[in-house]
Amino acid sequence: MNALRLIWAGFRMNLKMLGTSSFFMLTAVVQPVIFATVAYYMFRSGGRAGTLLYASLGAGMMGVWSTTLFASGGMIQWQRWQGTLELGVASPPTMGLLYLPFSLANAFTGMYALAATLVWGRLVFGVPLRLAHPFQFALALPATVIALGLMGLVLASTFVLYRNANALANLLEYPVWIASGLVFSTSLLPAWTRPISWILPPYWGILALRRAALGGDVWGPLTMVLVAGAAYGVVSFFTFRVFEHRARARATLSLT
Amino acid sequence: MTTFLRVFFVGGVIAFRGLFNWIRPAIYIPTMLGSPLFQLIFFTKLGQYAQAESTDFYVVGNSVQVCAMAAVYGMTMAISNERQMQTLGPLLASPANRAAVFLGRGVPVLANGLLVSAFTFAAGAVLLGFHPGLDAVPPLIVIVLVTVASCTCFGMLLGSVGLRAKDVFFASNLAYFLMLLLCGVNIPLDVLPGWMSAIGRCLPLTHGIAAAREVAAGASFADVGGLVATEAGIAAAYGAAGFLLFRFFERESRRSAVLDVY
């Protein structure tokens, strides 16, 4: 019960904090809309037909990932700057549990991106919003967002030790878009990149969302989203414990 | 004149080292080299999937555009971070020539932009089979140089706004993303609606990218002289506007005693 209260309180607080940040509004709303527009025009000028909803979903998921990445990367660093990281570490709950609601709120804020690109596509480009499997879409969306939040938690845990989090976040934005095949098929990539795609929740998430929207089997990728999310959740609790201990042992926790 | 040149070159380099003291290989390589590399791959693969343009179209467009990351963000920070670091007051209290102070900051930023573009072109050659021919390399260097200068001048304008605005990085991020859409980086201008391409033609990059594409396709430098001259004109216009705005905000900040205040 205490854990649930902690998750709810942390989730609400971080959601409010992100809502007041112009940077996150840019990342979660403006940037995805611009990328969606670029993708729409690229598809329109190209020879591939019937791909605008595909682009909308992909650009929205790009925004979900960007928000999760920058917010998860930043949350440890900001707490360091604000001097609250030590207080969090010293509090009774485990660090993983403490930052879980923060990471979930980051991914939830990213959902604005999906909403923004779908609405933008409908209003400006007339992209039809008829979903082939609306119920499965409604299941796949929160499952994907939670899985991304858990993936963000693993990233955040590494930033307890790695102090150049922003640089790593800058680097990881495009590679995950590419390896997850958010707006193009991963079959265009070399075969050796497939295993990388398979371990990324956004890869399974966009597959589930795309099939729920355009038709196809949703349950397979949806199961994989849940499996990948659970795996990242377990890994994050382990990495948080190890990295926290190392940072405390080396006395580097609050060093910026 | 000697003092002007000293403030321009030495002052510019010292200011860069001071304001960007956080740059280390662990930050520079992922941000300034890694991110452009993956941007190039992303848009090239997206273009291939959409069956839109040739690979060379995306290699040239993105390799020129990534200089904006160094130039626009770098120049914005080179000016507006003086305020954030509380060094704006001492800087403006000095009798140094303002044009030398202002323009000198652009030199390291410009060099950095050139390096980022050159790296991305090289990555395009190695990974994506972009081979423009040796004859095209010297004119490409000149075109990229003019384009980086143009983006740097645009960054000067945004940086000057940062002398008063609370959050100039929202504007510079927005400008950077809009450049991807409006400047013909990944979408031919004739595919965009008229009003979008009209805005794109007033921004840095657009004419530089068009010139670079023609040169890469075999045109001579003389053939693209008009495009390069237009890009240089845009650079001059943004540079002049940035300098005027810098002087205006300097005077206004002194008058209303809000220098260094957020």
C-alpha cells in the first residue's frame, strides 16, 4: 500500500513538474509534430502509398521515446543540481521504487506526442483515424508507455554513475528511432541490427500499435512489449542497487 | 585595428573556452559527432523507405544541415550564456569594440560547424556510398563555409534575444527543428506548400544546401554562384540584425538596470 501511495504521489508530482517545463512541451508536442510533418511530406513525395497513418504513429512514438529519454536522463542530473538526490537515496524506499513513478510520468508525458501527431495528421493532412482493432490499441498504448518508462528507469540508473547524462541522451535519440523501425521498416537495416531491435520495447510497441491501427496480429508484439517491459523493470532494480552502492562508496553521488 | 583583431580572435577563443568549459570528449563526441551521424542514417533510411529521393539527396542535405547544430546552438550559447554565468556585466563594462566582441565569438563556432559537417559528409561517403568526385570537394568546402557562417549569424540573432528573453533555448530548439522542415534538407522545396517554402528561402541553409546538391551532382562553382551569393547575403542580413539587436538590448538593459537579471 505504501509503495502504491509512493508511486501515485511521485507520478503526480513529476507530471506537474514536466507540465511546467517549456523544454518538455517542445519535446513532447512541438518536435513530434514537426517530425511528423517532415515524414508526411517525405511519404507524399515518395512512391509508397497509404503510409500517412503509419507516419503519424511512428512520429508520435518518436516523441514518446524522446521525452522518456531526456526526462529519464535528466531526472537524476536535476536532482543532483537541486541537491535532492542524496535525500532520495537516504529515504527508506529502494532507489528503484523511488524513481519508478518519475520514469512512468516521463513516458506518460510522451503520450502527448502521440495525441499531437494523430490530431495534427487528421486536421492538417486528413489522415484517417479509423483503427482496425480499437480495443487492442487501447491495451497496446499503455503497455508500450509503461514499458518505455521501465526502459527509461534502466537509463536513469546508469546516470547515477555517469555524470554526462545529457550527452548520452543526445546520442541515444536517433539510434532507438532507427533500430525500433518507428517510421520505416527495420528490414532496411543490416541483419546484425535485428537482435538490437528485439530487445527494445519501442520496436514491439510500434508493431503492436501499428497492427492495432492498420490490421494484423496484435497479441504477439503486445506480449513481447510486456515481457520486455518486465525485463527492464527487473534489470533497473538491480542496476539501481549496484550503481547507488558504487556512487556512495566512491562518494560521487552528488558530484556534478 | 590591432586591438580590434586581438579582441576578435583572442577574445573569441578565450570566450569560447570559458563559456564551453564543460566540453570534453565524453560530451563532444556523442553530441556533436554521434547525433549528426545517426540523423544522417535516419533520414536516409526514411527516404529510402518512402521511395522519395536519392541517397545523395539526403547525404548532402543532412551533412550541410548538421552544421546548424554547432552554429545555431553554439552561437546562441556564446552570447546568452554570458548572462547565465553572470559575466555579462563585466563584459559590457569593458571598453572593447562591440563588433569585435560580438563577431569574434563566431570564429570558434564556425570552425566547429565546419568540422561537424565535414565529419557527416565523410560518414556519408563511408557508410552510404556518397562519392561526389574530387572536383566537387573544393566548391563544397566553400559552400559549407558560407552556410555555416549564415547559420552562425542566425545564432547571433537568437543569442542577442537571449540577453533579455527568459528561455532562449526554446526558440533555438524550435528554429533548429523548423530548419529540418523548411530548408529543403529532406524535402524538396517544391513539395512544400508555397508559404512554407517562402519562409524556407528566408532562412539560412536553404540556398547553401541547394548549391551543395548541384555541385555534388556535377555542376561547377560558377553555376551555383547565385545561390552562394544569396546564402552570403542572408548571412549578412542576420549578422547585421543580430548586432543591432545586441546593441539595442545592451542599451536597454543598462537603462532599465536589468542586466544579468532573469
